[in-house]
Amino acid sequence: MFNVDKSETYFPYINRNCDAANKCQTVKVQVSDSPQNVQVVISNGRKEFIEGDNVTLSCVCDANPAANNFTWYNNRDKTLELLEEQGRSITVTVGRGRETFSCAAGNPLGIGNSNALELQVLYPPKNVTVSILDGNLDLTNVTLICTCFARPAVKNYTWYRDRQGQVTTFEEQSAEITINIGPEKELYFCSATNQLGVGFSSHVDLQHLLESSSYKHGLLSPTALVSYCVGVIGILSILLIVCCIWRRRNIQSSSSKQKSNRDNSKPTEDIYMNC
């Protein structure tokens, strides 16, 4: 006697001379069970797809009787979504980001669930932005960084400066660039490139970027610093003028008192002399 845990064909072992090679009588045992070993399989076997590709997925399992009810789920950007398609196989259009799919297979004896299958979706650089690298800001230099989302990873970056409509391309090809802060209005932007394409950032006003970053970090941008200095000089000038006026009035008041005292002393001297 032995236990049977799955449907299989067995060869009885009788008098030690009966086996599969001797074509002994076989016994086929059918075991009824709910779906087991449920998994999502990509029909064409590919592992990487470009954004916008159509992909056919199949939900396969071991079950007796055969699974006749299927449910599909899509986990996109950590949001689980129940798909309308309910067949053994479905066709989906992949988008940008992390795409994972799972399925559930059911028969009259129960339901089995698969693990999530993640599709490797490739796409060109998107959401390209220019910002100031934290901790890299002083009164003369600033380090900018170009960031984006891309798969595969970005191969190279290109930096541009727009000064009054005249665009200059920098030789620097990395994600970061350190530039001198000039007095003129300057716009900066970057591009990021991988094997699928290129993405561009918007034009960023350096002075506006400096002021925003300075406010964020509790610092003064060059423009704000100039305004601050002008304000301090103006206040000091006003205080100096007030002090000068006050001093001048004190001198005039002192002179007037001395003159008045001299005038008051003359009659007394005359009377004394006449006596």
C-alpha cells in the first residue's frame, strides 16, 4: 500500500519480474485536486519589452479537474488592479514603470494563486529635470544635476546654456556640472540619452533656481545678497546723516549758549569798573 498525491501512471511490481521494460499491466491513478503550481508564463518567452508593446500572458497550473476560472491582476506602481480579462490567456499593452502581473486559477475543488511576474519594460529618458545639487552652492559657483527616469540607464548627458537666445553646448557629459555664477540672465537645460532615445529638460532660469535653493537651505543668493547689502548701506547712510544733523544742532546750540553767557556778563563788569 502506498499513498498517491498526484495523477500518474504506475507499474505494479509483482514477483520481482514485472517492470516497465517488460510491459507489465499498468494502473493509471487519477487524483482530484485544486489548482497547484499556478504561474504566469510569457507566451513568446521574451523577458524585455519596449514601452507600448503588446504581450500575451498565460495562466498555467496543475489541476484535476482542469481549471476553468481565471482572474488576472496588474500591480502598477504599487497599485493592485483587477483586470477585466478572465481567460486562461490575456494580451496586455505594457507602459512605463514597474509592471507586474499575477493570476488566480480555480476549479470546483478550490483556487490557486500565482506569484507576481515582473515585465522588464524599456523606455527612453522621461521627466528630465535640472536642479541644484544639495550642499553645492556658494557665492561664485554652483553645481547643477540632471535627473530622469530611464530604462536602460542613461549612457550620457549633455548640458546647454541659453544666454539671450544664443545656445552654447558644454563639453561636460556627466550628470553633474559646476558653473560660475555670472551677472547676466542665463538659462540652463540638459538632455539625457539611452539606447532607446533622448529626453530634454525644460529651460531653467539660474537666478530663480538659486533663489529657490537659497530659500530652501536658509542661504542668500547673489541677487538677494546684493539687495541685502544695498539695504544695509542705505540704513547706515540714513543713520550717518541723522548723526551729522544731531551733532550740528548740538554745536549750534552750544555756541548760542556761550554767546548768551558773554552778553550777560558785560553789564556787571561795567558797573564794577564805574564804582
